[in-house]
Amino acid sequence: MSISSFTFVSPSLYSELSSICLALQLIYPPRRFVHSVGFNCPEFSADPRKFGGQARSMAAVVGEKKNKKVDVFNTEEDLAVSLARYTADLSDKFTKERGSFTVVLSGGSLIQSLRKLVEPPYIDSIEWSKWHVFWVDERVVPKDHADSNYKLAFDGFLRQVPILPGNVYAINDALSAEDAAEDYETCLKHLVHCKVLDAAGNGFPKFDLMLLGMGPDGHVASLFPGHPLVKENEKWVTFIKDSPKPPPERITFTFPVINSSAYIALVVCGADTAEPVHKALRGSDDFDKLPVEMVSPEVELTWFLDKAAATKL
């Protein structure tokens, strides 16, 4: 499979496709419809019961509050093993409860930390055909560009597992930043309409699991400290043209969408993240919060830290 194997269909077909989804009444199996992404509309019954079967190995639970767990691992290898088990357990939970598993990826070192999922026992035991994969943010570059989060995930993860190409929802890299954000939001709204995605009580899409990293400045997704987009509370997906970290043009989920997720894993490694980790877990005044401190999913937030990232705790 190559990056170019994912095809594009014009976003102008969205409304027509939505009508088709309803008319089919879920009789037919999943089909690919949307640009570089799938547009499947099976009927799911959401049952977001609290997940309690998570297993963690070789970790010190250094803090646990309602809705939050903090695990520190001796090595990044130990972290990767535990993250794979955590992800696989949630995949099993949601595929049994609602017939699918909606997962949001980020860029950076996160993909490397998912490497154990492509090894036994998970490569053979996970129901990959039930996965629907999204991105919390993306750089507005071609999919085969070195800066592309899609390329990073494809090279390091997606091409090694049998996820249906039609269940991979990438941005339309032929569009401007503003149009790409609008296009991706439209896609998400139709997936909610077709019940591929659940809707949270606030009307925003509710993903089963969001896998996030964090930058040394405390940013998550493409939401940076002090940037006005941190306060965006109406749009689902927005764009940025002045990112303090290159490349400057990106699209990103907003905090209402991020925090409507059922589960979020914050995967943070390296000594250069120790200060924002300390600040985030210590808590700070509302006016001085880092973006990472604003992450608050509906069910549970789990921090996966290596020892270096936890040195100031």
C-alpha cells in the first residue's frame, strides 16, 4: 500500500452521500466515499460506560484524581508496551459495545510510541477493520511531505496494520489551510450524522480515544500557549497560519472537540518536557494555564510519562 492509494472524492458530494447513508438503512457493508478518507455509515448504539480493564506494567502511579491517572515508566520501552495494551483494551471495549473504534492520532514522537501495536499479540488480536482513524492536527503540506503528520503515521503505523483505507480520514491536502479546516469539519459533521461518530451532550463529536503528545512549551495539537485559538469554542476544526513552530500553516481540532473525547492518553517523553509536565500536574491559575492543562476528556485522562519527563514531579 502506498500513500497514493488513498483517493479523493469532491467534498461537494457530502450532502448527497449523507442522504444515501440514511436511505440504505445500514444494509450494505462499509464503502469508501470521501477524499483520502472513508465515509462509512453503519448504525452504532453508543454505550460509553467507564472503561475499567486497563492494565499497566512496570509503572509507578504517581498521582490519581477523579478522571485523571499519571503513570511513570522506567523506560520509553516500558511506556510503549503499556500504551499498546491500553489502546488494545479500549479497542476491544468499544468494538464489543458499539461495533467500531474511533481513534485520533497526533504527530511527533507519538507514532513511535505506538510501535508495539504492530507486533504480536496485538497485530493479530485487534479488530483493525473496526478502526476509524483521524488526526487532531495536521500541517498544510502534501501527504508525502516530510512534515506531514499523515505521512508520519502512514510510514510508522498505518501501512503495517490492516485498517481499511476507507476508514482513514486525512485532510484534503489540495486545499488552503482555511478551506482544509472547513472541509474536515464538514466531514466530521456528516460522520456524526451517519453515526460513524457519536455526538457528545454538547453537540461536538465524541471520539473513543485521542492519543496526544505535548511539546516542550506545553502545546497540544496545534494549540499553542497564548494563541487566540486556545479560546476557540464554537468551531470543531480551525486553522492557523502563524504557528510558532514550523511549518506555519496547520489545521487543528479545538478544545471543545478534544475534551468531548471519551478517553485521552497524553504520551510525553524526554527531559525537555519535564517543566510543563510539572506545571500541568501541579495546576496553575486560570489566566496562566498551558494548553496541556486544558485537556479534560469526558471519561478519563491518562498521562504516560517516561522517567525523564517526570523528573520534576
